[in-house]
Amino acid sequence: MKFLRVLFGYIKWHYGRAIISLTIVWKNLAVFLFNYFSIKSLTLNFFSQWKRKGETHLKKSGMADWFETIIINTLMRIVGIIIRTIVILIGLIVWIIFIILFPIALAFWLFIFPAVLYVLLYGIIIFFTIK
């Protein structure tokens, strides 16, 4: 009788509280991945200079220094755009793969208990039918 109480308690946990916990953990990991790759921050600062590298224009400088400042700052912005694009794409790919894998993990979780139970009962039947 104690075995049945433990079995039904496990089934209640497996299909009840564990699924809720799995969903909460999945949500937290999805938020973590989004924040880990700083997707929001990178898109907000998409056109900024890379690591704030660049030149400052002095008012007493000539036209050559002014053009040099524009060219260097433009190149640093292009480098920033390229690197941010790569990081955003990698982050979104990882995030989308994670989102797609959740239903697969949930289906695995739902069907693992019946599969284990089936294999266990099948093994017991084979064990007792061997002559």
C-alpha cells in the first residue's frame, strides 16, 4: 500500500509541480540568454563607436585633422556595427534554438515516465516467461 502511495505521489509530482517548475526554469533561462548576449543593449547602441574608440576634434586643428577625425570615427562606428550585428545574430540564434527545444524537452518529460514503466513491466514479463 505504501508503494502505491509513493507511486501516485510521484505521478502527481511528475505531471504537476515538476512541469510548473520546468516552465519557470525555462522562462528564467530564456531571459538569461537574452540578457547574456545583451541583445536589447546592443540594439539600442547599434550605431555607437566600438568601445568608444575614436578621435576628438580640436577647434584649433586644420581641415586635414577634421577629415581624419571623421574618417576614424566613421570606421569605428562601422566596426561597432559589424561586431554588434554578429553578436546579436549569434544571440538570437541561440535564443531561438532554446525556445524551439523547450517543447521537445517537455514532450520528453511527459513521455519518459510511461516509457520507463513500460520497459520495466516488459522486462518483468520477459523475466518470468523465460523457461
